[in-house]
Amino acid sequence: MTVGVTRDNITIVLHRPRYPENIGAAARAMGNMGFSRLIVVDPKIWDEERIRRLATHAAASIVNGIQRFDALAEALAPFGYVVGTTARLGGQRPAIKSPERLADSIIPLSKNNPVAILFGAEDRGLTNDDLKHCHQVVNIPTQDFSSLNLAQAVMLVCYCLSTAAQNQPSTFAPRLAKRIELHQMYDELTAALVRIGYTNPQNPDYWMTRIRRFFARLQLRAAEVSIIRGICRQIHRYGEMRYADGFKDGGNDRG
């Protein structure tokens, strides 16, 4: 039996879109491909009339259901898997997947996990800080002119997702840890690594960027995240205990 992506578990997230018309056009592109869940984060201009004009009546239900957030971390908190889109490549944004390869990998993941496909602002795309929220990055290959209209990019990715099919899901995909659980884990892990002197407190991102990529490849489950957080808390408790013991020993020496 042929299976495809679970559309109800796919959400398009537009981060800081500059123009209401592009929001509407993106909603229409989603509707063309059978996707209905849209989140808009910190738009520069929110003008529902202009959004609806480009969405047309066909995508009115998508516009009606738009969820709006002020912060990206809050918007992505409930998702088990986040994919960032980028036109720029470099050391801090390795694009592992093309849209077609992304679509194939999303089929099993979308069965049990809410998946967010994240698009950045029209003028600058996603920043390196934005991409820290992502499990993987997808690059839309172009020729000499790399800039795509936001709605065009949404249409292309949604088309690849809608046409992807497999005879059998390639791998079993369990319920992954939510983005908010991973965020809390990374905060506690950063504090633990600083405490034991593994990373520079003035520049913890130097190592944490690499650690994030490592864990993203593992596709951590909620229970596994809980174990890592427990280890971090124990490191913190042990450090406090050793500090207290040293303070007491020093106090006795002074006596």
C-alpha cells in the first residue's frame, strides 16, 4: 500500500513576513496542495484585508485558522520536528536535504509527530539563531538567481510533500520530544557544561551549535530528553555539594 505525508500533522510557519500579500499568497499555495495549518510569527504588517485579497475565497478557511505568535520559540514549542528553509549555505547552515529528499523523510515522521516547515522573512530568510530551532535544513536549488518569492517557496515545498509516496514507511518513527522539551534540555545542558568548565561561559554557542546538530540527528524521544535533563541536574547538585564540602573544609582549616 502506498503512503504519503500525514497532512494534518504538517504546519507551515512564516517567521516575520514583511507583506500581507505574501501571507495570503502562501495560504493559497498551501490550499492548492491540500495543506491547511498556517502559523504566522511576528509579521511586520498584519492587514487581514490584504491577506484575504491574495488568498482568494479558495483559501479563506486557511486564513480564518491562522495562528499568530510574537516569538518563534513559543510558536514552535509543540512541534516534534522542525525543518528550516534557506537559500544560503555555509558552515552554520548545512543543507542536508533537497525538497524531494525532505518529503521522503517526512512521511514516517509525520505519522506520529507534528511537523513544522519554517520559512523566513522575504528580505533575509532565516537567521542562524532561527535555525537553532530546526532539526534539519532544506535548500531549494536554483540557478544564478537564488531569491524565491515566499509564496513560491511555500508552493514548491508543499508540492514535494504532497506528491511524495512510499510503498512502506522506511523506518518506524516514534513520538519525538517537543521543541519546548528540547529547548529546556539545551538550556540545562549549556549550564552544566559551563559549570564543569567544558565550554567558555562567554561563548557557549561555540560548542552548543555542534551539540544541537548531533542531537538533531538522533531524533530524541521525550523519555530520552528527560534522562539527559536528569543528568544535567545531577551535575548541578554534585557541584553544589562539592562546593559546600570545600567551604566546610576550608572553614575548619581556618579554625
